[in-house]
Amino acid sequence: MTIPALVSRLQPFTSTIFAEMTALAQRTGAVNLGQGFPDTDGPASMLAAAQQAIADGINQYPPGPGRPELRAAIAEHRAGQYGQEFDPDTQVLVTVGATEAIAASLIALVEPGDEVILIEPYYDSYAASVAMAGGVRRAVALRPDPETGRFTLDIEALRAAAGPKTKALLLNTPHNPTGTVLTDAELAEIAELAQRHDFLVISDEVYEHLLYDGRAHHPIGTLPGMAERTLTISSCGKTFNATGWKIGWVCGRPDLIAAVRAAKQFITFVAGAPFQPAVAHALRTELPWVKNLRQDLQRKRDRLAGGLSDAGFKVLPSEGTYFICTDVRPLGFDDGATLCRELPERIGVAAIPVQVFCDDPATARHLVRFAYCKRDEVLDEALLRLAKLTS
């Protein structure tokens, strides 16, 4: 008998496109507009609070649910921003980033064979997490509107995907990789189906503060009938430019949170102790810093969008997040994956093909994602290089 090195359900997930493109960027000296991490630090007072926590000896295991001051700050933040009421002792769980919160939620709540709806293109860890839980994923597409280019939810496909086997829908808005922000009507449709078919919504809201052009974030858990069937997930990474800290959280009904905690405690047990009081401090005092970050990112989005358009790309709307999607066909290319693997060697820029985030790659074969959460000089250097594509 040959013992396999990896169970079959995880064999499609042996590597990520981010690792591949970052390694290619490093090898070629390319400007990396692929992986979505900022190249500047978060608020100084938050960094100082983490340093002080280390100096004060907050370096051992924190409580399993997370340090009390962070859970309280998360509950205060949700109440103050969105009117959501969560008991910090029973309805808030601190996790190792949003990625663990999503994985632990699925492992805790999805039985083998249960169906989980993903909205594609989807962040790559979603499919892997469904597989780890033994679930069956059903993908429903976001499709560019022919007139505006905005990615819109295929409502008819969503209705067709939902049914008696559906256990959960994994929602992400503002949406990575497309940059779209689901409308109130789209959220209402999801909420109606969740209640009609009695499934959960696991809502990834890590970009909750990064919406542009006056848009506001509307958590699906605030819609009528949704508080009891929604797990709301966010983190400090995107809000406070601290992606390496890996401090996330999940909020929801007490029994759902207890279930997620039961799974989470055997994955990582607890998250980094000295970062937790620092994130609590930032949630309570640094939202003005986040407002300035949002304004700066909107300016960077416009800077990159203009340069990409000048370079010959068709630029699709980015309503939030760190990302712009582009159609590469006006440049004479029909395969974004091939182009992305050529770009670092050819002109010295790394990007991400959107097709790798889809069950049906053909739906996004022509799309490439660029990240604009970089310093201006980095964006400008990338645009100088991208201009060489048509020269």
C-alpha cells in the first residue's frame, strides 16, 4: 500500500498564487503589486502600545477567547460603527487573523457533504477551508456590468445555488479581488435566501473601513433576521496596516461563537498576546488615522488606475479594498495568467491573475489584479515599467 502524502481533498491547495508571484518578483527584482500588503506602518501609538505590552511582560498565553480589553474594544467598535450589540464575554472571539476565523468557523459548523456557497472570484483560502471542513463548495459569480464594468452579483445563479443542502454562504464585502462593494439590494437578496433556506452567513469584513467615494459599509448582520445567523469576521491587518500581526476576530450568537472557539483552540489555541492590547488601543483611539488611510488609498487607487489606463489596460471600477482589476484584452492578450508569469521578467512588475480565484477560470481568464496599497514612489516605478508594454 502506498500512503499518500496529502489527503485528496487538499491536493489542489499545495501552494498559493501569492507565494508563486512574490517569489518571482523577488527573483527578478520586480515591483510587487501582486500581494495585498501595505509597505508603511500603522499608527505610531498602536506600535508603541505593543512595545509597552512587551516591556510590561504581556508575553505569555492570553485567555483562550482573547484578552478582555480587546474583546471589549471590538464590541464597542461594532456598536459604535454599526449599532451591532455583542457581549464581549460570550459573543466575541479573538483569532489568528481573519483567515483562522474563517477556517475555524467552517470546521466547527460544516459537516462533511454540507454545501457552502462562495462568491467568485474568491480569496484562495476560502476553498481550502471548505475542503478542510469536508464541505462541498458551490460558486456563484460576480460579473462585470457591460456598461459600468462594476462587478455585480449574479442573483439568478445565487438563487439556483441555494437549497436544502446549503449550510453556509461565505460573504466578502468589500470584495477581494474585484474591489466591488455589494449593494443594499444584493445584501438583501442574500439575507432573504439565508432565511428561506435556513443557512448561515460567514461574513468576511476585513476591508470594512476601506470604501471609497463616500460609500459606507453595511454589515449583513444588521439586516432584519440576520443577527442570529451571521458570523461577522474582521481583523486589524487591513484597518491598521498590521497584516503581520495576525490579530482577527469573529462575532456572533453565543452558541456559534462557542462552536468556533471549540475548533479554534485546537488549531492555534491563542493569538499573539502583546499585540492584543495594542489593537484594543487602536480601535478606541485611532479611527481618525484610519479615515486618513482611506483617503490616501482612494488617491492611490486613482493614481494607479490612471497609469494603468494610459498603459493600455481597461480598468474596472474599484469601490473598496486594496485592489484594481483590469481587462488585458485591449493590450492584445487573452490569458491573464500567462501575462502575469511573463511580466516580472519582461518589464519588472508582478500582478495576480484573477482566474486562479474561480472554479471556472474561463470566466476571468482576461482579468488581472493590481494592488495599490503601496508608497507613491513604488506605484510610479511600476507605472513607468508598465508603460513599456506598448512601447
